[in-house]
Amino acid sequence: MSLLKHRLFSLCCVVFISTLTLFGCSSDQAISQTNTESAPTPIAQNTTPSMKDHKPRLEGKANVEMIINGSPVTIEIDGDNAPVTAGNFVDLVQRGFYDGLTFHRVVKSPSPFVAQGGDPEGRGTGGFVDPQTKQARYVPLEIKFENQPEPVYGKSLGQQAGFADPAVVLKHKKGAIAMARSQPPNSASSQFYFALADVNFLDGDYAVFGYVTKGMEVVEAIKQGDKIQSAKVVSGIENLKK
């Protein structure tokens, strides 16, 4: 192996390990209720219709305004290419779920990476529990590939290196918003992250569902512990189907 190839291989290994740690793969209860003994098991890793049925769907686009540190951030949510993931997020915004929550993990060193929030416990271990059913809501990993009519559900590429083939429609470019999850592909709940740079090695392994269209400078200034004062749907709520 040449020196250049060896260095590239080593870099990919470091990035891979860092990504696993960032998104909670060191704990199989990273997206669960506080009481881990009674926490439901994440959705099974298969591609059955039940993984995406009976969950909110966004059939079209919506715009969300999030107030962070007193300044607005506008996010276009893409239900055309990620209907289940987008529907879950818009439904939580409409419920007021994100109001007052913190960004519990912000990674900017050695280079900008992500700002992650949406955990009601503020530690990276919580998710949304439906107040009516008292059950945690999980959404399947939802990836749409270019030249494909429908997304693929519950199936991670397992590469973590940006070599998606075919390419994904919703890429991890700077300003993307995507769902954080623990190791099982179908364990996303309420935690999300903003991409602070182009991090396309996450393509195919984590579900992007929209992009910041205004206020990226506010996102770039987020520090660990900063709060979301409020989040509201400013347009497209009619596209949310429950």
C-alpha cells in the first residue's frame, strides 16, 4: 500500500470512528426513554410497510422558522423526497416539542461538523414519547436515491465514507438538517442535527430531510447548551398528513 493510500485509509478510519461516537452508537439506548428498562425496542431492521405506515407524512414542502439565541433560522423541509422523516419533524414542530430544548452536542473542532439538538433530556439519550399512547415514536431510516421513484426504508449503506452508489437525492451539504440516531438504522426519534460543512461521507447512512435557506450564520454560531427559543411552521402545514 502506498504512503498516500495508507494516509487516506487512516483518515477514513478516524472519520468513521468519530461519526459512530457522535451519533450515539456507543450506547444502544441513545434514542430511548429515560427508564431504559421499559424503553421500547427500536423498529426491526427490515423493509416492511409497518415501518412507515401510521406515522405523520409531509406530502410536499413546508417551511419552519426556528428562533435560536434570539435570531431566526428558516428551514425548507422536503416532504417530496423524505415524506416520513419530514412529517415526523413538522409534526413535532407543530406540537411545540422543540421549544426550549438545547443543542447538547456541537462539534466544530478540528473542523466544522454538526450542531445536534432535539433531546428533551438534553443529554443525547432521549426522544419523543407520544402523550396519548405513552409509546416512543421511532422513524425508519429513509433514503431516496437519484433516478428512483420512492425512498428506501430501513437500510443503511453501511459505508460511512461518501461513496453512495447510486447517489442520494438529499445530500449532506452545508446547511442540511438530518435525523440523528443510535446504531440501529430505524432508531431516529426527535434528535436532529445541522451540517456545519459539507459532510457527504454521511450520505446514505443518515436521513437528510431539508436545508437552511436563511440564517445559516445563526446556525454556525451555535454553541453547546444554546437553546431553541421556539420553532413554528410558517408555510406548508396543509401538506402534513397524520
